[in-house]
Amino acid sequence: MQVRNCAVDGLFYPSDKQALTIQVDRLLSEQHKPIKSPPKALIVPHAGYIYSGHAAAASYHQIQPYAERYKRVVLLGPSHRVGFFGLAIPSVDLFRTPLGDIALDSQALEKLKVLSQIAIDNAPHMQEHSLEVQLPFLQRTLNPFELVPIVVGEATSVQVSEVIDMVWGEEETLILASSDLSHYLPYAVAQEKDAATSKKIMSFADNLDGEEACGCKVLNGLLPLSKAKGLDIELLQLENSGDTAGDHSRVVGYGAYALH
């Protein structure tokens, strides 16, 4: 069995199983927006837990009561370290965190291979944090599930939408889009910019750029597809690192959204 091991444990989140469990459970137990209905998709930030953990937990709180429902998670995040065209899926069998191993959905990954924009490439996955930091939250909120991990490189909104649509599934499938918002702006400037970006996200925009959201290519594919499928979108949390554990001189924005 081939395994994709942790790359950012001890940096973005604790490497110790007990400490990680305590931190994730504490974040999930904080006050979050009431749950309306089981989400089909979530938009979740991906910074270190001390910075974006509260916003991330606002999304994962929405699926906690439905642990039995979701059997598969399609997880898409932007590539931060490896430049490439298209979308990359791995050839490994398992993704590992300090909380244990997660099996991949080999059938879904095999199905995606027919698309020309899909590359089978482990390199974009090996050091990528945008997917990895989501896994402990999923492990603490869901029962055993299978994962479809996809790193998005240079890809059009149509290419990303086509991939998501192919593995959209029914109620057993949760779509998870990993993205932060603005980066390294002064606090007040970031608040204004992120509020404007959030309005675009709430209107199902397909023209977000990298200064608005590092996962813009993921969102530009998910949002129009979700609109076409008749989903509604709900803002769960909008904040930045200056609200959590950072200073106000250079902050990173975080937004959490549920699509029903």
C-alpha cells in the first residue's frame, strides 16, 4: 500500500495524536452558526489551526450531525509548491495523519482519468497543505469515509467544473473546496477586500482572482456548477488572522461557507 504521509504536522497543527484531537474538538465545540440542513459542499480555509481553525470549524460544525450520511469526500485545493497545468490526482492508496489513515476512492479516481485535464501526479500532493489540514477535521466529524484528493493547478473554471461534476455523486458525497482569502494586507484593508470577495462568492462568481482567494481556481469551478445545480450558499464565518492569533499589520483572510 502506498501512503501519502503528513507534510505539515507540527507546523500547521499538532503532530501528537492526543493534542491534535483536543485542539480539533475544542475548535468544533466553539460557538458556530446553527445548522440548517446537510450541506452538499463546504468552502473552508487552510492556514495553521491557531489562525484559521475557528473559521474552518464553522464549516465542519455543519456536518457533525450527519456523520452517517457522508461516505465520500471530494477535496480540492490549490497548489502552493508545484506549478503545473490541469488538476492532479495521486497514485497512492492512503492519506495518513496523526489520527490514522484515510482510504482513497479508487473507483472515483479511476473514473476521473478519462478527462484530459487530469494528471496522475504525486508531486503536487506530497507537500501540499491546503488538502492536508482539512483531514483531521474530517476524521473528527465523519465516520470512516473515502477521499478523492485533487490539487488544482493552472486550470479553467470549465475544466474544474467538469471534474467536480463527474464525482458530484448523491447525498453520500461531500464536496470540499479549500481556500483562504486575501494575503498579507493591513487589517482594515483586508476586511474591506474580503467583504467584497465574500459578496462575489455569495453571488456564485466565476471570476475570482488570486489576490481575492488563493483557491480562486477551485472556487471558480465549484460556484457556477453549484448555481447550475440549484444550491444556495450561506456565509458561516468571515474573519482574518488579526482576529485570531496574528498582528494587524499583515493579515490573511478566512471565509467559511456552506452550500445546501
